[in-house]
Amino acid sequence: MLARSGRKVLVLERHPTRAGGAVASEEATLPGFVHDVGAAFFPFSRVSPAFAALDLEGAGVEWAKAPLQSCHPAPDGTAATLSTDDDETADSFGGADGDAWRRQMAWHRRVEPRLIDALLGPLPALRPLMRLLPVDLLRFAAVALSSAAGFAARRFRSEAARRVLPGLGLHADVGPDDRFGAALGYMLATSAATTGNVVPVGGAGAITAALLRRLTDAGGEVRLGAEARRILLRDGRPVAVRLADGEEIPVRGPILADTDAVFLYQQLLVDARLSGRVRRRMDRFRRGWGTFKVDWALSGPVPWSHPDAARSAVVHAGDSVDDLRRFTAQVRAGDLPDHPYLVIGQQSLVDASRAPPGCHTLWAYSHVPSHLPEGWPARREAFADRVEARIEGLAPGFRERIRARRIVTPPDLEAFDPNLVGGDLGGGTNAWTNQLVFRPVFPYFRYATPVPGVYLCSSYAHPGGGVHGMCGFNAAHAALRARRGGA
Ligand SMILES: Cc1cc2nc3c(=O)[nH]c(=O)nc-3n(C[C@H](O)[C@H](O)[C@H](O)COP(=O)(O)OP(=O)(O)OC[C@H]3O[C@@H](n4cnc5c(N)ncnc54)[C@H](O)[C@@H]3O)c2cc1C
């Protein structure tokens, strides 16, 4: 957005061989098997104002959509499945639960564009909020003020339907009973139902390639292997960025940091005068949970017991709301979960370019403590076996189809991308204490920092984790507005 406005833009990327951070893909197991290193499903692709402005499709992204979007099976044979066809979802939820879903989606589809503007745009989102009717605001408040389990229990009767929203909340560190926890699961469920958990043909790296094309078309440049270590200030204003190798790059315009918020405030801005409150908040900044990920190369599709799972982009392993509660309690206690909740992705179901003919890839993650007293090397293989055992319970014969696996522990994630501190994929905790005006620290929730001309543009800023492009998009507009205002 900055380059398009005529600025001369230089992107400094620490990674030596690729840009894109957690949005990349690589042959990580066997030749011909393409795995996403982080993000894999893009339900915000259609609704994101940033992606619309950048026209990713025009820059080469081709989306592929599975017949079903999110399946939530259990070993007892039950499943609740989200589809972009509300009647299909209603049939899966069954009876009164199906009717409740239809009613919810009839409302949601009507308000979605305005709701998305209010939730993803810069705060305070007064104008988008004013475009919602009071009755719609009250209806959304009923979601936002609930816990995921509480909201689901009020709406649905069957255990299968009740576990969907709390399961989706556990994509980040939002437990079923967490205060104000329903919104994340709600947004993931409804965006799966409107856009779908779509994947870019060729791998997540296709999104980064499209963004790079937009950057270079507008005259911007990327330097790989360039790690920013410090922002040099003169009279309290940024004059240069110092790299890890000592090189100093002079700057004449704004600096946008796509970094961990703590790194920005404590390292890059070490020379800045910060208030005691900002310093204390950064000292005590709450991280999200760690993430443990496995990529598999398979000789065939996963032999799921439930037919919906075999047609669904994403499958969630979480047997019941109580099972999800137990998982949450174990991770919060610092223990490795004995029955890990899983987000399981089947990109190759809809994108044949991900694996050789007849073969498939599989991607899955669970949440875990970032650090273990005995260290991750001692536990990684056994925990990956536990993950496989859980999938085997839902898909007998799965293990026989494994040709190779790659394990990624929390320290591995942080090693390839320092924003994923301790394997936290959400840019800090998703608890309400780190949302909206508290993200990452009040009153710097509008991308600007106490240093004029320095902005935070990563998922540590509002609206947080997920590939929607809005942290950067909003931050770029904030920088452009300040420039026009002479700041
Ligand atoms: C395993 C996993 C699965 C996920 N699944 C999904 C999903 O399916 N769908 C979804 O929407 N989201 C998903 N996410 C979340 C999503 O990937 C992130 O929220 C998103 O990528 C955050 O974007 P970002 O720009 O803030 O940071 P990142 O994508 O982390 O990029 C930050 C970039 O900045 C670079 N950098 C950092 N510090 C410096 C420095 N000092 N100097 C130079 N360069 C630096 C890093 O190397 C990196 O390239 C997932 C994340 C992970 C890890």
C-alpha cells in the first residue's frame, strides 16, 4: 500500500532464502510433496479489504475449495460438519440444531460485510459500527460477551454441534469457558461457512508470491537475510535501521515493524523514551500457547471413518466439550496433553499439485506448552506418535499410509520466524486482556508507537493473528495519514 502510494519501500526480511514468514510452502518431507510451513487455510481471503485492494487473484493466486469446510468427528461415530451450503450444515447438525444454524447464518450473511469492516478495520471502528442496526449490535454482543461453550450450549442441543465453536476457538489459546471467548470460534465457523477454508493452488507460498509481485510492480524491493536489530533515533525520530551485520540503512519515511511487539519496544526501540506503563506491559506481555506441528507425506488419502471427514478441508479432533476443557487445563498447567486436540489440514484433497499422483499431504497442529522442563528434543518423537495415534483413532489404517513425517516443535517455529515466540501463532495471547484497545498496549492500539514515524504492523497489532493482511493494511494507512497530516 505504501509503495502504491508512491513511497520508496524497502522490505528487510531476516530469513535468508524466502519472504513471507508463516505464509510459505516447501518440500519438507519427500520430493514432490509440498507442505505449508505455517498458515494453510484462508477463510478471510474473500472478505479481507486488504486482499481485495491488492487483488491477489489478479497477481496469480488461484483458490481451491473442498466440498466441505470443517468436520468435527468423534470416535463414537458422531460428527458435525460445516459447509458453505447452510442446508448441508443444517443436515449435519440435525433437527433443532440445524434450524438454529440456519437462523444464525441467515442473520450472519446479511450483516457479514459490515461486521467484517467493524472487526478488521482500525479502532475505534465507529463508522462501521454505526452502519449496523442496534438489533444487530445486540445480536453480535450476545456472541462477543459469551464463552464459546456457553454460546454453543445456548444454541445447540447435541454434543457434536456443541463442540464446533469451542474447538475452533482452540486454533488459538481460547479455552471453551474463557470469558468473552466465543467470538474467535464464531468468526472461524462463519467464515468457513461463507468463504470456505480455501487453499491457494501450489501452496500457501503462492499468497506471498502474489504480495511480492504487487510490491515489486509498485517499485518496492525486498532484501533477504537482512535482520533489523535497532532503530536509530535522532531527536526522538528514526533516522536509520541497523542490521545484525552492523550495516545502517538510512530512512526518510515511516518504519513499519512486522515484528513481535516486545521485540519492537524492547530491542528495536531500545533508545526511545517509553513510559513506565509501556515498559511494564512489555515486561509482562502474555504469549499465546506453543504450537506443535506435523507434516506427513502419505501414500493415499486418510482413511477417515466418518465420510464427511474424507471430503473436508479441515478436520478437528476433539471428542466433546469436556475433552476440549481437559486439553485446555493440561496445556495451561504446562503439561503435554495426553489426548491432543488437533487441527488437521487436507490441502491435497483439492490441490493435486501438492503431492505426486495418488499420494497426499497432511498437516496438523496441536497446542502445547512452549517450554518443557526436559526440553523438546526429548519429547518430540513420542508426542508426534501421540498425535498420530489420535488420528488413527478417527481413521484406522492411517499409520500404514505414512511415507514420511516432519515434526516442528515450538522452538523450531521460533527459529525460522522470530515472530512465533515460543511457537505462539497468534501474536500474543488471544485472551480479551490483549484484544482491541489493549493490543498490544493501550493507547498504542492504532499501529503508531510513542516514536513518531514508527508503526507496528504485525499480528501483534489489531485485529491480530490470521492471514487477512489487515494489520499491515491498517498500519500503512495510518502511516500515510500521518504523512499527509505532516507528522
Ligand atoms: C503452524 C501455523 C499454522 C497457522 N495456520 C493458519 C491458518 O491456517 N490460517 C490463518 O489465517 N493463519 C494461520 N496461522 C497464523 C498466521 O500465519 C499468522 O497470524 C500470520 O502469518 C501473521 O503474520 P505477520 O505478518 O504478523 O507475521 P509472520 O507471518 O510471522 O511474518 C513476520 C516476518 O517478519 C520477519 N521478521 C521478524 N523479525 C524481523 C527482524 N527483526 N528483521 C527482519 N525480519 C524480521 C520474519 O522472518 C517473518 O518473515 C498459522 C500460523 C502457524 C505458525
